[in-house]
Amino acid sequence: MVCGILRGVSQENVELVERGFESFLATGEPPWEMFDEEIEVYDHDTPDQGSYRGHVGVGRWVEVWGAAWAEWSMEPSEFIDAGDSVVVCVRMKTKGRGSGIEIERQDALVYKVHEGKILRLDYYNSREQALESVGRRQQSGKSRPSPR
């Protein structure tokens, strides 16, 4: 019975992250109500930035990240159930603010969830890095394509 409960909770985590991600893409505003007050953000794409903490930190991270791009779009391609974490693979297109260089790549985010709140967000340059961070060399959890 415990396994069934865990599967139900991890599915709820995936649905929570899907809703939050879709809300952010639609509004440009982080889904504040889904974030724990003490959330931590680690951007492994630019590790020299350090970490960001709390709602103020999330807002600052989004501001710093967005300031680098004249244009950007992000489309989720996959949501992977990783127990208490959810891996979101995204196709990202950007155009550098100063350079004008256009980039298209696949990045991934890992959301750690506890009791219906997102506790931690890790941003990675690749699906493989994100999966390794949750202890998986290959995707072996439940995965579903983005509803988009």
C-alpha cells in the first residue's frame, strides 16, 4: 500500500510542476503560491552566480537570467517523475542581448517537491545532467510528454 501512496504523491508532484511551469510561460510570473518560503535555486548553467534563496531570490534569479536575453522562449518537452523530484526537459531558444547570437538547445530543470510545495530548483544544461542529479543515469521513472 505504501508504494501506491508514493506513486500517487509523485504523480501529484508532476502535476504541480506542470501547472506551475505552464503558468510561468503564460504570464512570465513565477507561481509564488507553489514555492516554499525558503526555496533554493541553483543555476548550474552559470555556477558563478551562486544560489538564490526565498521568494526574493527566485525573483532575482529570473531577473538576472532574463536580462541576458533580448528574446527567449522555452517549451517543455518532457516531465519525468523522479520520486520527490520532477525533471522538466525544455527546448530553449534565445537571442543574446548584447551579442545578438541565437542559441537553440535542450536544457532541464529539477524541481524538488515536499508536501505540495517546491523546495528547490536546479537548472542544468542538459537532460543527462538533470537525470544524474536525481540519481538516474538513464530515464527510468515515469515520463510523459508535455501537454503543449
